[in-house]
Amino acid sequence: MLNKDAKEEVLIEGELLSQSLASLTSWHIGGIAERLYYPPDVEKLSHYLNTLSLEKPITWLGLGSNVLIRDGGIKGAVICTRQLQELYQQADGSIVAQAGVTCAKFARFASARGFADAVFFAGIPGTIGGALAMNAGAFGGETWEWVEAVTMINRQGQFTKRSANEFDVGYRSVRSKQGQPLQEAFIEGIFRFPLRQHTEGKNSIRELLRKRSSSQPIGTLNCGSVYRNPPGDFAARLIEACQLKGHQVGDAIVSPKHANFIINLGHAKARDVEALMEIIEISVLSQFGIKLFAEVKILGQKED
Ligand SMILES: Cc1cc2nc3c(=O)[nH]c(=O)nc-3n(C[C@H](O)[C@H](O)[C@H](O)COP(=O)(O)OP(=O)(O)OC[C@H]3O[C@@H](n4cnc5c(N)ncnc54)[C@H](O)[C@@H]3O)c2cc1C
């Protein structure tokens, strides 16, 4: 729950106190952030981190399309990167995108410059920062296939440029070479694609989005795939085989269209989603002996 002392603390410029996070997520679910900050540029972000007490935990948020924020909210500071919007091509052909650039905008920008391999980004409804953190992928493409380097920021607000080979990258996972969770956040990615103009960018973006809306419950409140696919199988197939399509807890329901999606029908709480996830995990484990692992990141505190 929200720290009662928060209002007595000194506000750092641009910071908001006690903000609901529900509207910042694609599920429209989530409690209150003790502190919320939208850095308008990377210099101000660096200053913010440098000013914020080191005791305050930090949570990074892009477009909130892969997070379940618990009903008790998030302690410390939530930093939402949406305003970090620089996107340009360098003289050597590489593309630089700041963390808050949407993947859709990035796909349009890159494909308009003849980089057909970037088209898959159009199907990911998040930011470049989120795509870097998750190694997001769609239609056979994955974010880190195309990353040359990234700029990171640490807890003290210092920047470091790192090359892609400094990371251990896997299916929806990016860790340090020692296999540890990253201690720094992504400020920008530098991407290099081969020139492949034979695919007509806009048309193939349209085609990809058309395919997507025929198989997924587009237009509903969801977070995309809730679970990672287990090796050699599909989480959706397993959940469907457990007869869980349409299963509901409160206002959270397993999508009748795609079993790896949980939809908020309007008033679902995080506790409803977590209860539904528990039913799914127990059912799949007892029926198939397979343990499902969440792809969605569960953040914050449970309600008291
Ligand atoms: C309808 C739908 C379809 C989807 N389809 C796909 C798909 O095909 N493929 C796929 O991979 N994903 C898919 N997703 C999930 C989601 O869009 C991706 O994981 C996306 O990359 C998340 O980006 P975001 O900006 O929304 O990140 P958020 O949800 O805001 O954050 C996700 C995680 O990344 C961390 N993070 C965010 N920004 C940063 C940063 N700058 N530095 C460090 N950490 C950061 C957060 O702390 C959190 O742990 C889908 C989601 C929806 C709603």
C-alpha cells in the first residue's frame, strides 16, 4: 500500500505522487504508484535518478502492455519512459530509437527506409525499451537479432553504452552474461538491419496486423500472451485442452478466442487475474505435468 509518509517528502521536479497506474497498462489494472515520473529527456532523467534517495526502489514502465500491477500498488518510484521519443537514422545506416518510441512507429520508420526485417515490430504494442527488456518478438522476428548496441542508465543516473554481446539473450529474456537480472535500464537501442527493399513495408505491416486480429482478441483489455510457450509446445494449446477457454474469476476471463490471453471485462482486479492464473497453472500441471511460466511481469504489492 501507499507509503503514508509520501506526501511529506520533498517532490522532485516533474514527479507526481499517489498516481493510479491502471490507465497506464493495457489491462487497465493496477494500484497506486507512490511516485510517478515521466522523464521529458534523458538529461532530466539522469538528474532525477541522481536526486532520488537510493533507498527508493525503481520500477520501469513503457506502455504497460506486458505487466500485471497488483492492487496494492508500487512502492518507490515508477519511471514511465513514454516521452523519450527520439528516433533517427545515423549516417552509417543504423537506426537509433529512444526507450519510449513505440514499436509500431519504429516499424514504420525502419520499413520506410528499406529495412523489411523490422516489419515484425508493428505487431508488438509496446515501446522499444519494453521490447529490449523482454526481447519481444513476433512472426519469426526477435528484437535482439537486430540490436548492435544499447545505452543504459544506472541507479545513480550514469549512462553506459553496451554492445549486444554483453547480454545473455533468450526467448523473452535478457540478462547479464552472468545470468543475473539487469541492474540498469534501457535508454536507447541502436539497430542495424540489412537493406531488403523487396518487401513493400506498408503492405506487409497491414498484412501482419490483419493476420494478428484474426487469431487474437484485439480490441479487448489484455496483456498479450500471459505465459511463455514451453519448449516444443504452446501454452494456448495446453490451456485450451484443459477446457479453460471462457473460464472466469471476477471480471477476468480466459479469452474464448485465444487461450493464452486473459481479458479484463471491465472491473477485474489483479487478484482476479492471479487467481485465474493459479487455476490455469494447476490444471496444466496436473493434466500434462508441464509447469507454465508467466511471460507477463507481475509488479507491486498485493492488497492488504
Ligand atoms: C495485444 C497484445 C499483443 C502482444 N503481442 C506480443 C508479441 O507478439 N510478441 C511479444 O514479444 N510481446 C507481445 N505483447 C507483449 C508486450 O507488448 C511486449 O512484451 C512489449 O515489448 C512490452 O513493452 P512495453 O513498453 O509495454 O513494456 P511494459 O509492459 O511497460 O514493461 C514490460 C517489462 O519491461 C520493463 N521495462 C520497460 N521499459 C524498460 C526500460 N526502458 N528499461 C528496462 N526495463 C524496462 C518493465 O519493468 C517490465 O518488466 C503483446 C501485448 C499485447 C497487449
